[in-house]
Amino acid sequence: MDYDVLILGGGIVACAVGYELSKYNLNIAVIEKDYDVADDIAVVNTAIVYDGSETSNALMAGLENIGSELIRETCSKFNIPYRKIGSLRLSLDEKEDIKIRNMYSVAKDRGILNVELIDKQKIKEIEPELVDEYDSALYSKNTAIIAPYDLAIAYAEVASDNGVNFRFEEEVLTIKKISKGFDVTTNKNKFKCKFVINTIPDEIYIDEEDEVKEIIPEDNGVRKSMNYLFTEGKVEKSLSKIITKVIDDDTFIISSPMINGDTMICIKYTDKLNIDRGIEITNLVLPKLKKCNVSDMVREVYKKDEVLIDDSKIDSGYIRVTGKHYGKLTIAPAIAKSIKGRLVNSLNASLKKNFIDKRRESYRIREMTREDANEIIKLDKRYGNIICACNNISEGEIVDCIRRPLGARTLEGVKKRTGAGFGSCHGSYCTRKIMSILAREMDKNIIDIVKDSNDSNIVYGRIKEFDEV
Ligand SMILES: Cc1cc2nc3c(=O)[nH]c(=O)nc-3n(C[C@H](O)[C@H](O)[C@H](O)COP(=O)(O)OP(=O)(O)OC[C@H]3O[C@@H](n4cnc5c(N)ncnc54)[C@H](O)[C@@H]3O)c2cc1C
């Protein structure tokens, strides 16, 4: 056997599963077709950690509730930005009032603590800048925001330091059941393994022994557009909690502070939303937001399938995680714990004695006092060379994020690890400099540096014979 366990796909679920299983004496690999882990969460550097109180599906609510507590512990252990800021789901009319009362009683039945129904006066106390028109709200003190990529990379780095082999740029083509395990064929290799954990979202073939080809269909959950608006800096009368306001059956708006202090507005809408309409809807919650406050707008597909750990083939050594959901990051650690339980039993795996539950240190100049920063710069002057002026990110941080285990190999990889390029200039000042550092550190030609995936070259060639691009 090449591996005891092959984890297919390198998203947040795979990283969390890899981390949990790295505590055991197992030979494990993660196979990811792209250059990096957790590509799905690239657009935003802030994710909401839900607590299960607003979720109608009991299974998802339970996973959210367990996941949110596991995320809190993990963030504290691995020094990941995490802020428990709480959330308010507002009610303006009778219909929404019935809904939040129902959510409240379901949350109580589910044993979710720190959730209350509050009236107008309490809303005003908690969020004084909110427009004065709401009669009641569901208030949860549990809801938090985190830097999602940091969570995924922390799981992956610790898993890698504890022996999990991350194989990038390998696309899984087929999985074939053999007498004692599986043959997994990629575009580069063929592996034998005892156990497969498949987290690849879309269709994949499973060749059973009897040669029946099963095609697992793409999820068919409700798909609507989720539009994200990002502000730059503090908007006048900005809010400190995560605010949800339902507009009609198809539209809702969530306003949330971001880890870096900006505001993120998420609008679920039936169709594509243009910026003017987006601002109009946002003004229902943030009346002072103007077009000039918006630094970026992106659109995603809104997904709300039930996420399932399909272990119907566990006896033959196969688990698949199915479904796309807007809160999947929250539930990823709960999924990982659950899979670990099932697999460790099945393989009778023993705990590693030398497991190191620690992430290698890194320095963030922008979060340091001047004195501390100067100490670091004395040791390595690259920490004094600021590359991203918007977010104050130094050359030292960029070099470290490339040289670390599972280091960045792409422009997006550097951006997600350090925050360089997430600023107001959208990378127009630092992109060329980051590309030069990547090329230097990886001993590559700058022309070969990509944005994220294989075919995403940024520079296509020289137009003049300069020594540097
Ligand atoms: C914009 C946005 C905002 C979100 N906000 C939140 C939030 O606030 N809170 C929250 O809890 N959740 C949030 N989510 C949800 C959550 O981040 C995602 O659902 C989650 O990252 C999905 O993780 P995954 O591991 O299941 O799948 P993926 O990240 O999709 O991972 C699957 C991996 O498999 C790889 N792959 C595919 N095919 C193959 C193949 N054949 N061979 C090898 N590899 C393959 C892919 O490249 C990918 O890396 C958000 C998602 C998005 C997109």
C-alpha cells in the first residue's frame, strides 16, 4: 500500500480532516488539483462562524454549533484572528417576528446558550447606530468572525509538520475499488490505499469491482446569487455586530465587520446585482453607505444544500463529504472530528506519541509595537522593507510565507497568507514586487509566476529587454 488514507481535494474540510488524522500513526496524503489549499475561500479574508441558532436544518445546526466551539479553540491555539462579536437578526413585521420567535425556541430546544429575544430598547443599547425601526431581534452572543484562510492553512501546516503529504497539481481521475482498498489514479500517478476520504465537490467516478460506473451528480441545492460589497475603512454609522435583515422571501442582507476593520455586506438576491441597487439595499441597514465607500464588489453562487458525511461504503473503506453550504467553513472541524472517529475505529489506528500540536511562529509587523518590530528588523532587515503599503506587509513576511511548510507558490497564496494585495489599491502597488519575490525565492522566471491556477499567468512575456520586469 502507498498510503493508509488518501484525502481527495484540498479544501477546508480536507485540511481539517488531515489535521485530525495526523494525530494517529497513519500514512496519509492529501491530493489537490491546484497549487494551494482552500482555494474556495479566496475572495474574502473574513468568514462568519455561525452557532446554529438561525439554521432550520437540525443536522446543519448541530454541526455549526459543535464547529463554532472547535474553531474558537483552534484559533486560540494557532494564533488565528478570531473575534466573537455577536449577531442580531432583526424583525420589522409580524411574519419575521414569528420566525425569530420560532428560531429562539428551537435554539433553546437545541441547547444553544447565549441566545435571547430582545426588544427595541435592548437593540438600541447593543447597536446604537442602527436605524430606529426594529421592534425585536434574535440576539446571539456566540457568532464570530475569523480569517478563514488562516484557519485552513494552520490545519494544513500542522498536518504537514506531522507527516501528512500534500500533493498539489494532481488531479484525481478515477477511484477504483480493489480487493484490499482502492486504486486512485491521478493525472500523474497511481496510488494504492486502504481508505479514501473524498471531499471533491463535483462529480467523480467510482469504479466498483463489478465495473459499474457510478456518477455522483452535482449538488442540486437552491442556487441564488450572493453579492458581496466591501467597504474601505470605517463607514459613518458602521455597526459592531453581524446584522441580518430579511427583505422578502428571496432577498436578505447581512452586514458584518471584517477582521481588518472594514465592513462586508452580503446580499442574497435572485439575480445579478449591480452596485447601485446593491447600495440601495445596503442603505436599509447602513443608511450612510455611499458608492465612494465601496472598495470592491464580488458575486458568488448562494448554496444551501445539506452537507452529509456519506459513510454508506465505510465497510469497504470509503467516505464522501457531499453538499455545498454557506456555513461549511463553520462545520468543517465538526465534520473532521466525526470522520476521524469513524475511520480510527475502522482502521484500529493508534495515537502518535510524537504529535506536535503547534504552528510554526510568524511575525506580523502591522500588529507589533514599534519596539518589537525594530527588534525583528535588527535580526532581519527584510522585515523593515514594506512591500504592501496599504496593509503594512514587509518583505520578511512574504519570504516567510513562501518558505514555510506548504508555502505560497502563487500571487493569491501570498495574498491569503499575508494580506498583501488585500488593501485599497488592490495590489496595483505591490503585485510586481510580490511576483519578483516569488520568482526569486522559487528560482523561477517571473513569466512563470501565476495568480492562482495553472493557466493564470500574469505576465505573458517581455516587450523590451529589461533585466527586470
Ligand atoms: C465567498 C464565500 C464566502 C463564504 N463564507 C462563509 C462564511 O462566512 N462562513 C462559513 O462557515 N462558510 C463560508 N463559506 C463556505 C465555505 O468557505 C466553503 O463552503 C468551504 O470552503 C468549502 O470547503 P470544501 O473543503 O468542502 O470544498 P472546496 O473548498 O471546494 O474544496 C474542494 C477541493 O477539491 C479540489 N478538487 C476538485 N476536483 C478535484 C480533483 N479531481 N482532484 C483533486 N482535487 C480536486 C478543488 O480544487 C478544491 O480545492 C463561504 C464560501 C464562499 C465561496
